[in-house]
Amino acid sequence: MKTANTIKADVRTLLEGSVLKSFITREGGAIYVDTRPTDSKKPDCVVSLISGETGQASTKGLLIVKAFYSDELLNDTWYENMSMGHTLQELLFRFSESLVTDPTYNFQRVGRQIYSEQPNELVASHQRYAVLKINFNINNTLIT
């Protein structure tokens, strides 16, 4: 049976070979699991997981991948960097397609969400993130 930590490690490994990771590191960011440095202003990527129903035969849950980016300052006003947000959403979509085709997990296209948001805790730092949320179902009887 795969644990939440094993799943996050596997997803991080899959991220290591992705275009998303190349883009994030080229922009000066890094890949983290569960959290990132609270004072980071870099375009970091964070992998987290919400485990759902775990049984003898299967494990279900929700994978969340957040790619952070900074707003732009123009004439003393902060605006969302729409270009960066679009690029990160596209890269998250491409990464999610690679997850869907990975035979180890049953990541599901149905219900997949990709969008950008700026939660209250990021307003003061003028940051936001593009986020991928995708459900999975692991058949534990197939894992060796």
C-alpha cells in the first residue's frame, strides 16, 4: 500500500523530469513538498496531498500542485502577471496529462481543475499561484 508520503515523493520525482520544473528552476524557484519558505518571493512549486478513503483494496485522494508567481507593479498599482499565470496554468495542464498516462496511479481527467488565485495570506506579498487539483485512485492490489 502506498502512503501519502510515498505518493508525494513519486509525484515530486515525476515533476523532476517535467517542463514545469525546468521553467520553475529557470525562473529561480524550487520544488517543495507540503510547504515552501514563508519569505520566498520566487516562483516555487509545492506538491501536497489530501488523502481520502483508504482501504485494503484502494486509496483515494486529491493531489494539489501550486506554482507561485509574483504580481507586476505598474504606475504604483499591483496587477496580476497574466502572462506568467497563463504559462504556469498551461505547464500544469501538461504535467497533469503526464500524470493521467502514468500507469502507477489512476489520476482522473474528470474533475481536474487548473486555475489561479490569490488567497489572503499572499495579498501583502503581491503573490498568487496557479493550482492543479486532480483526483486519484490507487488500486493497492496491483502494487508490488
